[in-house]
Amino acid sequence: MSILYVVGTPIGNLGDISQRALDTLNEVDFIAAEDTRVTLKLLNHFGIKKPMVSYFEHNKEYRGQIICDRIKGGESCAIVTDAGMPCISDPGELLIKQCEEQDIKTVVVPGPSAVISALCVSGLATGRFCFEGFLSVNKKSRAEHLESLLSEKRTMIFYEAPHKLPNTLVDLLSAFGERKLTIARELTKVHEEIIRTTTKEAVSRFVDAPLKGEIVLILEGKTDEEEELYTLEDAVKIAKNLINNGEKPSNAAKEASKITKIRKNDIYKELI
């Protein structure tokens, strides 16, 4: 049957794969994989032999259409990512849109998700949360992203690469002040570690001794009490962080005032 199956695969522990996922991978005509070398190891482990096509960030536009054409021609396809659920911080998102535009049926085969797994063990509020993916390495885009979250009351979840973690921890502390932070490292793997800490303590512990492995950051949302805790010094720090990321002093003071409820003029005087 002409269907695209979105198949979740383990994020570390191969024992987490579902029987339905194995059945689907066995039954489809071909598999679209983010990295065919990674997926081949998974298939070999379970004795599955299927033709694969690579589908990743830099070939998603034209390769996606090729996949759609094959499905419309009568084949069935399973899309997988290197780990977890496809389409989450993953080029599979575009393929789903292409299938929608071309009336191709899509079926989800749920599997492990680093986002949900990390949230569940974070110790932070799980009732409402938002997934923010990876922060940009571009300073301006990164600053704008963090600024847009300053009033966010939901628990926030970020992905981060280990070599970028020190800078991200500093940026989180600078932008949000001291808040609860959980660092989930190497989920489901041998060296799994859940570190429940704060932004301030994390900077102290890990900037000069960075962590290794796949990392998910879970940050506490803004609390009602937080607005009452800001001092003029805090407001100036927030403004300076905005200036360091390209904002003009007057605009930085204005934004810091919105966040802290401290008068813009008082903040601006301290800046100049």
C-alpha cells in the first residue's frame, strides 16, 4: 500500500524498539534514513534487510520528491531518524508537508523521544511545556530566541551539543537569571545521568569541565514570584546581555524594563 510510515527508533537502548516498529520496517519497500550507516546498524541488529535512501538536511528538497514519486508509484516507505522520532528537529518535517500536498497517506509508529523522556525525569513542571530545539549559533538569532522566551511560564526544553554547552549555560544564566535547570545526558544509554541543578550552579560546575554525550536541557519557566525578585542590578545585567548581542542601549533598557518591571530610565542611567 502507498503509505509513508513515520517510525520511532531507540534513542540509545535498542531494547526500547517496539514490535510494531520492527514489523513496519520489515514490511515496507524501502527506508528513508537520516544517516544510512546508523540505520544499517539498527537493521543488522534485528536481521532486517531493506533498501535505503539517504534523507537529510542538505538533500531534503529534491530527495523528498523522489520519495513521494516512489510512494505514488505504489511503494511504501518508512522514514527514520538517527535516534528517536523523525520530524522533531529533523528534516522529516518537510517530507510530511510534501506528502500532504500530494495526498499521500502518512501513518505514525510511535517510539522513544528524548524531549518527553527528559521532561519526565526532570523534576520540573510537566503540565505545560514548550520544545525549543537547538539554539542558533548566530549571536543575533540566539539573542532574539532567548529574548522571546523571557516571559515564558511553561517549562522549556532545549537540545544541545556537548561542545556548545558551556556557552549555552552562560547565556541561559545571563538571560533568565538563576532558575531551576535539569541536564539530561545520554538518556537510556549506559552512562545516563540526570543532573537537577540551577542555571547558576551549572555555570559554576560545567563551564570549565564540560559534559560529554547527547544532552537535553530542561529549564524552569518564569514564576509569579520571579517578577518581585528583580533588582536594578539584575535589570542592568539583562540589558547588558542584550547590548552584547547587538541591541542598542535604549532598546535594551526598554526590554529589560518589560522583564523586570523596573523603570526604563533607571536602567538606562546605569548603562551610560
